[in-house]
Amino acid sequence: MGVIEGKLDATGMRFCIIASRFNSFITDRLLGGAVGALGRHGANTVDDVDVVWVPGAFEISLCAHKVAATGKYDALICVGAVIRGETPHFDYICSEA
């Protein structure tokens, strides 16, 4: 098995994490993992990482577009979770998000 692994030096870089509040029992952990990974790679997680909360996965892309347009960040990280249920809601959100 081959492993391809990059090296990230996040020192001095600015990050924005856009996270969905819906299904927060999943997205809270994804957010924690993202912040932890940035910290392990040298990012100052107190001063150089901002978190923007959006209502659900549907709103992530619009928010990411607006945040990227500010030019304030070196990278954006988006986390959300859509769970398939008994209604077509999953299909609607996934086709747009």
C-alpha cells in the first residue's frame, strides 16, 4: 500500500472554518478535528482561525463564497453533515450543496 502525505506548515497562515449547526453532534467533532489538525501543523488556533456558523449544509457554499471574496484568509475549511432520512430532504440538500 502506498501512502501519499503532504507537509503543511500553517505557521502565520489565516484560516476560516465554516461549520453547519444542523447535525451538530457530527459537525462539532468535525470542527474539533479541523482545529486540532491546524494546530498540529503550526497554526495559531486562537488568533489565526475563525469559525463561521451557518444554519445547515445548504448555506455553506454561499457563505464560503462570501468569506473567500474578503481575501482575508489563506484557506477555507467547510464542515457539514447531511443524513439520509425517510423524506426527500437529503436529495434536495445534497444536489445543491
